[in-house]
Amino acid sequence: MNTKKDAESITVNGALHGLRVIDLSRVLGGPYCTQALADHGAEVIKLEPPDGDETRGWGPPFVGDTASYYVGVNRNKQGIAVDLSREEGRAILWQLLEGADVLVENFKPGTLARWGMDYERDLRPRFPRLIHCAISGFGPDGPLGGLPGYDAVIQAMAGLMSVNGEHDGPALRIGLPIVDMVTGLNALAGILLALAERERSGLGQSVDIALYDCGVSLLHPHLPNYFGNGRSPQRSGNAHPNIAPYDSYATGSAPIFLAVGNDRQFAKLCAHLGVPELAVDPRFADNRSRCAHRPELKAALEARLAAHECDPLARALIRAGVPCGPVQTVDAVAAHPHTQHRRMIVEMEGYRGTGAPVKLSRTPPTYRTRPPALGADTRSVMDALGIDAETQQRLFEAGIVKEPETTVSA
């Protein structure tokens, strides 16, 4: 609980209040980034094509007529539907950029240039303070430059799948779009770095974020291990390639995951299980030895773990200083009291989503609006730009802009 003084020091405006972001991105990496900016107070205007961000149809499940996939990364944004492939649609974008701080896009490299909106040639001279963030599959140049990139393809090409899976099984895709999400986080970091530098120079710059780079950046400790021994890493299931015991282990009920990172923690584990002698056994006395005798170590631990139920054991061990936890399902995570305590579930007006993980003491994230229906704010944004009613009607009739047909509802 906050004290009264703490509560009074909290502002209703987020850390990025006053920042205007024009979001041309679709699918996941870009929208994940811009939702984080919006959660922390930025004004985000999302431009979608008249058919909408394709993830609106990535269901089931659906919330009303909109896929939960889209709903998960597009709150706190104004939404307009505009055809940027047509000159009159781009005229609206040019007007929006007049007051913008950040432009986020994940078009195929070269698309903006064909539209007369290349950053160096067109945007930077006209908007010298603008931060331009381009998210792409492989970057604009190089052997794979300009090619389309997708999360699972990058997981395969960047080596992530090669180290994911059981030792004697096939390479597996990680069960969530890890590359897209890390790309979104790196885009967020890049934008904030550029904004910080702009405070000194007064100038914007372009931020180049490639899914391929982000995928390769995740190869820890596998790439450093390869640099160290020259051997291509192999799959090891749930086991850590450098640490033991660091794996899932059978108990008398459900599996428990032990993440024992040092000898002191290992001694506590052995003492709690009633086998303190394992901690001084030469095969298990230090991490190097434990890694060299993984099968014997696992057998010895599981022989003792079989007498315990997973949940009470995990609670007791972690409170004793042994890092561990039950292997929980998503529904259990959503219902967990600590998930609620950490405000990681957001609920408002029929909307339910994942909370922001970054908590700031004075300027916490806020959840103001649900994800917009396609074109929900088209008229209000054009009104704010000073576009007259006659011109607006002509744009609607020509299909250059669009109003909502449905709403995101429970």
C-alpha cells in the first residue's frame, strides 16, 4: 500500500505524456512496442488499411468480431482506417506527422520511399526532430535485406529452434512469438534512446530494428558457448547447458522446476530433502562436477522428490532460498494471487488484457481505452486535423478512409 505522501506524489500523466506517436505497424512487434508507449502516457494514433490489421482476423477466439490476438496489443490507441497506397491517404499521414514525435512502421523496406516518404530524403529534412522506427525482417540491405520476416521463420533461421526441444527430438518452435515480442521491446528501447539523445541534440534519427538481429541477440548462452568451445550447441530439453541442477524434475505429483545456481543453494536443497551427503559427494560438490554427472544427479534427486507433492514442496523450497517453481498452466497463472497483486491482469469495460510489466513509482502505466474498432477514430482525427466535412465525406465515399462497422465488445 502507498502512504498518503506516496499517493500524492503519483501523477495521472504517464512518463511519456505529451509524446505523439504515429503507428503504421501491424501484427505484433510494432503494436507491442506502441502499446507500451501508450501505456506510459504517449498519444498513439494507429493507422490501419481499410481492411484492417490482419491480426483482427487471427482467431478464434474472438472478442466480438475482433480476434483476441489483436485485442492483446492495441489498447490505449486511437484508430483510423486509411488507404496509404493512395495519395490522398498519404496526405492525411503528412498532416499527422506535422505534430508527431515518433513514427513506427514495419512496411517492407522501400515502401515508404516509393510513396515519397523516405526517411533521409523526405522525412528528415521536413521533420528534423522526428524519431523514425523501421521494423523489418532482415533490415534494408545485405544478403537477405528487404526480404519479409516472420517470427517462426526467424526462430528457425536465427538458431533458436536448433536449441529448443528434447535432446533426442526434433528442433521445435518456442511456444510463443518470442522474436516478435523481443523485437517490440528492442524497438521500444531504441525509440527511448533516440528520444533521450534528442534532448541533447534537438534532432531525431532513424531506428533500424530487424527481427533477424533480435533473434540472433537471444542466443545466450549458446552463441558465447560456441565462441568458447567451437562446438555447435545441442538441444537439452528443459536442462540448462551450463548449470545443474537446472531442469524440471518429477515429484510425487506434478513436475517441479529447480533452478539451482550455486553450491550454497544446492546444499540447501539437499538438506531440505534429507540428503545432505549429496552436497559433499565429489560428483556433485560444484557446478562443474554436477554438469559432468547430470544423469546420476537427476536420479538421486528424483528418488527423494518422489516423496513430495509439487506445490507444497515448491513453496517450502523457494522460501528456504532454493529457486524453484511448479510448472503452471496459463489458466493457473491468470488466477494466481501474485499475478493479481502485481496488476498483471487489466480489466476495464469488458476488456481483459495483460498488464504492463514496467512499474514507475510516480508515473505508473495507465489503462485508458480499449483497443479501437477498425476506423473508430477516423472522423475525430480528421476533425482535429482541420479537414472539412465535405472533404471528409469525399474521402469516405472514395474508400480512402473508413469508419467502424463493428466494435470490440465482450
